[in-house]
Amino acid sequence: MRVWLLSAGLALSLLAQGAMAGTVLVVGDSISAGFGLDTRQGWVALLEQRLKREGFDDKVVNASITGDTSASGAARLGPLLAAHKPALVIVELGGNDGLRGQPPAQLKQNLASMIDASQAAGAKVLLLGMQLPPNYGVRYTTAFAKVYGELASEKSVPLVPFFLEGVGGVPELMQADGVHPTQAAQGKLLENAWPALKPLL
């Protein structure tokens, strides 16, 4: 009888651990898609490796697409939520909006809809903020950067204020186009996200 109880307890424990494991869905642009790199070298792949090293069973789905804007990310989020049922959604979008000079109000609306949809689907959300180079003008770059902080406060979601902190503008960590991080920068990107990401797992 004791052996049976021990076996049943072990089975329940394993089931509980399995139930705790979830899916981390990353919805981003070329920064998270690993533009110019082998996808196994990108920060999202490094995240998956780190989760395994630290004993997390979460599965990582990288749904990032080079060139994606907040509008296109918002448009394709619904099917992604339905297909993967994530426990956590990491939103890394906005850079292409800024480079195209799109209105910050539109960026905010699109990201807000993504946060709302993710939360309605039962997922936690981590927002990875972006900033623009100063040549876009102080007024625009300030309004753009403020979008992320305002959303994090209004929607009560954790925020990495500038995902490319310590990478953007550092020549040896950027590819020749000056926009996309090199392989050497991917670990730094993960380190930028990890303190806000880990408590959500």
C-alpha cells in the first residue's frame, strides 16, 4: 500500500510540474528574428538554452518577423494566441514604426491592443521598449520613447525600458547597417531582458 501511495504521489508531482510548464511566445521584429544571423545564435535561442539550464520547462516559440511593425504584429497576434496558448507573451515591436516615422499614438494603440489580447487570453506580458537615434529629432524621439513607459504603467505590465541598452550605438556590437545587433550582442540582449522576464516564468 505504501509503495502504491508513493508511486501515486510521484505521478501527481510530475503532473503538477508538467502543468506548471508553459509557452513563452516572442512577438517581435528583426531584432528578435535574428536578422543577419543563424537563428540558433539569436537572443531568443539563447533564452531557450538558459531556461533549460536553470531548470525551467517552458517552451519558447519565436514568432518574430523581420520588418514587422506594431500594426502587423497586432494583426497576427490572435491566431498565435489561439495556436500556442502562451503563459507569457514578450512583445518586442516598435522599432520599424519609428524608423518609418509613424505616429507614436498609433504605436501606443497597437501595442495596447496586443497587451489587452494577451491578457484576455490568460497570458502575462513583458514589454521590451525601443528608442530611436537622435537624428529623428528630440520631439519625435521623446514622444516615441514615452509610449512604452505609459503603457507599462497603464496596463500594469513589466517593462525593459530600452531593450538595446549597451548595444545600440556601439559599433562593435552592431552589424554594418547600424540597425541590427551582431552575434556578440545577443547575450547582452538576453541579459537586458532577463531580470524582468524571470519573475514571470
